[in-house]
Amino acid sequence: MSWFHHPMPVSSAWPLFLPPLLLAVALVYRTLKTTDLRRLPREAGALFAQMLLLLTLAAVVLWVLTEL
Amino acid sequence: MGIFGTTRLVAPNLTDVATGPDPRLWATLPGPWSFPLASKPPHNPSTPSDDAPTSSGGLNFTAALVAWVCPGWGHWVLGYTGRAILLFVTITSIWIVGLAVGGVTVIDSREGRLFFLMGQVGVGPAVVVDRHRQSLVDREPAPDPEQNPSYAPAYARSATLGTIYTTVAGMLNLLAVLDVAHRPPKPASAPAKPTGPQPGPDPRPQPTPSRAASAPPDDDPPTSNANRANGETSQADPEGDA
């Protein structure tokens, strides 16, 4: 229970927590929407790749707009 | 008995749970309750499909409730075992990771009411965690790090990640709850065909194939109004779900 009563120090590793979240979103969404669960890995993978690509692109654009 | 069928909620029968309340009750109600259901054709008890499990026009309240209590449970109740396992593992994983990263203080219905109501409450156990956090805070309002406190409030990235993870888990479970509320139960698999000699073709004249060919096979479960409008979700799931 100590784990859940005291936060973990994740100061420098926080970007590593974002891809699993995207993967979970893609998995749950495609699990609810797919017509055949055998196609789930391909569909969820495609959705995960799309989200990762677009969010990375958005991050780059925002970084360019704010830092350069 | 009330509109929602109290008996069904207390002692769920899977067929009754799937069918939900009688659509005629909804169609007679004034106001927004009747807008998606009033256009349903009148219910004819004499039709053979009266006993067939269907959720068209009805909502699976009990399945939605158990899906809120435990992610994936609603799909399990309706027979979608594969989807249930996937939903349980995925949603529970990110919810527990969020709690582990940020601690129980990331679920806060007092200070963080926006995140709590916007998403975290979508996972039923978040209410229990919130009560536990409140008891901790009431017992020790200002924990002193020097004196080995029983808990520590989340801070910086830990608070952000914990809040985001638990909020997204709640939103995803809310999607699952809405899905299971409109999903008919998975039909039982068709019985095996006999292996003996098959009878010959029926010499009687056959009906024209215009409507017979376009009608869905009997194995196909009925599709709810919401999912029919979606056009993407298949309710049949004849092969892909365990």
C-alpha cells in the first residue's frame, strides 16, 4: 500500500509514460469498435501509430513556435 | 414495479438484462426519454421474435452498472469474453499505474473536482479510493515528511501523470459502459449440423429471393439503434470473440 500512498519520482522519465497511455487508448477504442477481434492487433497498431505520429508532429510544431 | 424494472436490477437474468425495460414504457414517456425510441414500431407480443434477446430500444442497465464497477464485467455478462478480458486488462492496468505513480491523492473529489467528475469517476472503484483519501487527509491534514507520514500528496510530474492516467482510464471505461449499455448479448453458437443423409430439395415452390436474400441470417443478433447509426460496430462478432 505504500506504493499507492506515496507518489513515485518520475521527473526525468515522464515521456516514457505517454506511449503506453496511447496504446491503451487505441486498444480500448478498437476493442469496442472492431468487428472481428482477430483484426484487433492490426487496427489498434494502426491507430496507435497515427496518434503517436500526429501528437509528435503537434509537439514539434508547438516547440518550433515557442522556442524558435 | 418502476420504469427500470427493479426486480431485474436486483436479480439479473441474462436474457432480461439484455432486453432491458419494455420499450413501450419509454415510448409513452414525455420529454427526452422518448426521442430515440418513440419511432420504434409497436411491440407485438405475438411475433415469434418476442422471446429473442434484443437490446434495440432498450438499455442494459445492469450490464452497464457492473461494467462501471469493474471494467469489462459488462461485456463478460453479455458473453463477449475476449473483449471483456481486453477491456479489464487495459483499463485496470492504466488505472493502477496512475494510482501507483501519483498515489491515492490524485483522485480528489474536493480539490480536483473537475478531473474527478470529468473522467476519474468513470471507474467505479475511484469512489472508494476517494473516500480512502478523504479519510487519510481528515486524519492527517498536513503530513510531515520528517515523521514518516502515512501518505504524501502527489507533486509535479507524478501528480500530472497520475491524474492523466486515472482520468483517461475513467473516460475509456465510460466508453465501455456506453457500449455495453447498447450491446445485445452474444447469441449462443449454432448447433452442429447433423452428419447423416440430408433430405432432398423441397419440391414446393420457393418464395422470391427479393426479401429473403436481403434479410439477415437468424444467427445475426439484432443491432441496437445507436450502433446501427454508427455503422462501424458489428454486434455479430461471430468468430472473433471468445
